[in-house]
Amino acid sequence: MSLVAFHTLGCKVNHYETEAIWQLFKESGYERTEFESTADVYVINTCTVTNTGDKKSRQVIRRAIRKNPDAVICVTGCYAQTSPAEIMAIPGVDIVVGTQDRKKMLEYIDQYKQERQPINGVGNIMKTRVYEELDVPSFTDRTRASLKIQEGCNNFCTFCIIPWARGLMRSRDPEEVIKQAQQLVNAGYKEIVLTGIHTGGYGEDMKDYNLAALLRDLESKVIGLKRIRISSIEASQITDEIIEVLDQSKKVVRHLHVPLQSGSNTVLKRMRRKYTMEFFAERLTKLRQALPGLALTSDVIVGFPGETEEEFMETYNFINEHKFSELHVFPYSKRTGTPAARMEDQIDEEVKNERVHRLISLSDQLAKEYASNYEGEVLEVIPEELDKDDPTSGLYIGYTDNYLKVKFDATEDMIGKIVKVKITKAGYPYNEGKFVKIEEDLPIEAEETRTTA
């Protein structure tokens, strides 16, 4: 029995794809083992979003080679796509596959075993126009299922290398999306997170079909699905049609992640982002009318080249005024090969860090304010895991539909189910809750009558 071990760096899409690659190995009779143990094949799924991503990827590759010098070392993912020669130059790397042709990995392993010659399987991603189907019927992590619906991005923001790592926008066939969503629900998942490199762009490369249509189809065609979450959507993709779907939907949750990056029009222009703050604000107002109580999370880059204190304060004030519920704050970091890395006026690290801290404390304050609106309310939570900080407490951690993280008394058999929980004490990063009851699983025939009732 051959053993395979995986290590994934980077984003949710990478984690999804690692699961898909594992399915291919499983079908070929492999068993999966921990990355820290001895395996016959190591697969490292790399990240290249920053120069640090590259560096971390190289460290993990070397760790695998040291673990078992006789193992077959396969490197895939974004760093493999953008810098195959750099990876091939690491002594001990046997196979490099980029962000396409993952299905060939097993063929390459057989070929390598026979010929003992390193294989570079990376092609020109910019020529790829078709979505690569990779099936994930279930996940090693058993509560929230990701469902990848598109690949690539056409935006070319000045700070971002991802179009070069992932290629241009291509959408997954809607029938495949529906089919896999049903498979995941049948495997016991109540919530599906739609994910991709530029998720909200789904359908831009299709005729007469788009994300709004996909959301409607998921809601009406996937039997037993309780929650649909969109992993991320750009303001420019929040069309009136999308807002209408969110308004009417019973299953799309009250949580959206809308990347802001900056709250200053002059910075957005240098970033080559596709919106102004006025447009962003107008979309938020409409979204909140459609989804009262909306949790709005976002990404912000601080210290972009040339960012003045005034421009930073525009961002700070915009976030404060529009009451985002949580931020991911990143200090701008130079990514070799992007226009922003070559810009004049790079910001001093100390200034960046000081601004990052100011935004993080604002984010913490806004998160607490948002959570405090729900103290005393009963919300639906899907328990995900035992509280690792205090495993003897009997407390479990899960998310509400509007993305509040709650610790509450539960039992192992509730994991993955929808349970009603009363928020007894709002806080951040955790809220405290009290278990009320399990949402009964109606038989599927009854489900239909309930949704129409």
C-alpha cells in the first residue's frame, strides 16, 4: 500500500484542490498519511500571493525531501505555475505541476518511477480557456464544504500576481456545480461555500448565465441544502440582479465578504481596482436593504505605495462609517513581477505596521459592536469542532449564518448539524452561547412543503 502526504499553503481554493487531488490518489489505491510522517509520495500545494508565500513553499518542499529522500516529491499550485524552474532547481524535487493538468500527476509519478528523470508538467496558463473539472464528493474536515465554481481572474490589479498563476476567468459548467452540490448535501453537509479565484465573476465567460442564475438554481434544485455562502464577491459584481436574489433567497446567508483593499479613490486608481468609494457605498446601502443584519467582512491593504496619512484616514473613516463587521488587514508587501513592486514612494515598514495596528483595533471594536446586536437572540449555528483551547470544557465552536463565532455546550453528535443557540454574551473573537435545540431534519418530501409554506 503506497502512502501519500499533503501540505497545503495559501487560500481556500488551494485547500479545495488538495482535497480534489487526494480523491485522484484514493481512486488509485493510495492511503493518506500525515505530512510529518514517512510517505512514498509528498504533494506540496504552493502559494505565491506574496514573496513570503514563495519562501514558505520552498521551506515545506525541503522539509518533505528531508523526511524521506527516497519519496517522490510533487509540487503543484500557484508558485509551481509562476516559477517552475526555481522549484525544479531544488535538489530532490521530482515532479512539478502548475494550476492545471492535476489529473496527470499520477501518470507523472508512474513515469518518474520508471525513468527517474525530473518532470516539469507546467504549461502556459494564459492559453487555458476551459475549467478543469476536479471532483470533491466530501472533505477531510466534515462541517463546511467548499464548492469551487470558477478559476482565474481578468482584473490585473497592480499588486497582484494571481492572473499569472491562475490564468484568465473560466467558469465551471452549472450542471457540474449542481451535481457536486447535491453530492455534498448527500454526504451530510448543510452549508456550502461557493469559492473560486474571483468567485463573483462566475458566468462572465458564458452566454446568458451568471452568478445570480447559479444561486437561483442551487436554491431550487439541490434538495436538502440549508445554507449557501459566497466566499468573496467584488463590489463591481454585486449587480441589482444579485441583490434581488439575496433579497428573495431563503438559503443565501446574511454574510458577504466584499474586498475593499482601500477606501481612498486615489489609492484605488493606483491599484487599478474597478470601482470608486461612492459606488462601493451605494452597493452597500442596497445590500443592507436586501439583507437586514448583514455581516460584512473585507480585506484591506495598508501602506500601498504612495499612501499618505490622508488617504489612510479616508480608508479608516469609510470602514468606520459603513460598519464592517470584521477585517483582514494586510500590510502591503512587494510581489516581484507586479507593477506595484516597481512603484516609487514605497512606504516605510514602521508606518505600515502602525497603520495596520490602528485598523486592526478598529476592526476589533466594530466586530464587538456587530456581535452585541445579537446578545440574547437565538441563532442557528453549525457546530464544527471541540474548543481546542479547553478540550475538557465540553464547549464546541461553530458559526452562525451571519458569521459570528460561537462557543456553546454541545455534544460530538451535533457536529455538522444545524442547532439553535441563544447568544448569552457577545464578544470577539468568540461569542458565548447556550444550546436551545436541534433543528429537526425533516424528511425530504416534507422539506418541499416547508419551503413553500
